[in-house]
Amino acid sequence: MAQRQDAAKPGRRRWLAYGGAGLAAAAVGVGLAWRQAGQADGASDIFYTQTLDDLEGRAYKFDQWRGRRLVVNFWATWCPPCVDEMPELDALHRELAGSVQFVGIGIDSAANMRAFVQKVPVGYPLLVAGNVGTELARVLGNSAGGLPYTVVIDEKGAVIHHYTGRIKLDALRGALTAA
């Protein structure tokens, strides 16, 4: 009898392991589906609850930009395409200043960002997010986590365009000036 119980235990353990793996896979699937639904329906709501500091340590509540067309650019000083596109983003910001709000969210330190703007002045708010910005970018659709990542949010709070990698200025301008 003892031999039969011992032989049954490995089979039972195997079934428990399979069941546990199945439950884990189901949980991951539900989590991914929930996260995708959140990206489609509530991403900008999560965005608007955020507060980050600018380069001087002043807090910016994102809710202040509700109801405005918004360009959110996730970038870092150590990212060559981010650095390359910054003058173009700043020029577009100046061109569309009355109708579009630009915001740069740095996945970097305040010290690095301050040194950068000494060389490349930027006329829109640059906010310091560090690694928290990576998760915020993911909420807004950047599943790969790459930089630069730019999002356009319309006046109703919907993410209407996103760009992974260096922006194409004409495409961004078109997205911003479309009715």
C-alpha cells in the first residue's frame, strides 16, 4: 500500500503544478486584458492625476491641461534621437503656442536636464520623472519602453496619436492642426 501512495504523489504533484501554471497563465491573460482596456479607456485619466516637478522644483499638476490639445514627449538627455528632435519640438511649440500645450517628461535627473537646456533652450515645461516616467509612458501606450515616445492627447482626453522613436515633424504638425 505504501508503494502505491508514493507512486500517486508524483502524479498528484504534476497535476497541481499544471493547475497552478494554468491559473498563473489565466491571471496574466486577465491582467493584460485589463491593462489594454485601461490604455484604451482610462490612460489619459491616469495621466491627468499625475504631478511632477519642473527643473526648478515647482510642482506641475497635469490636470491643469485638461481640455487642451496636448503633446507629451518622453525623452532623456542620454538618448540621441531625443536630443535631435528637441529643437524641432520647440519650434513647433512656438508655432502652435496658442492652440497646443507641449510638455517634456524627462526619464532622467534634474541635473542632467538642467545642463541640457543650457545648451538647447526649450520653451515648454520640462518635468522630471526619472524611472516613474517609463511607467507613465507605458500607461499611454509605450509597451516597448523605448525613447523618445510622443503622445498627442485631444481636448476630450483621448490619446489620438503616438510616435515611438524620432518624430516626423510634418506628421506631428498634421495631427495637431487637424480639426
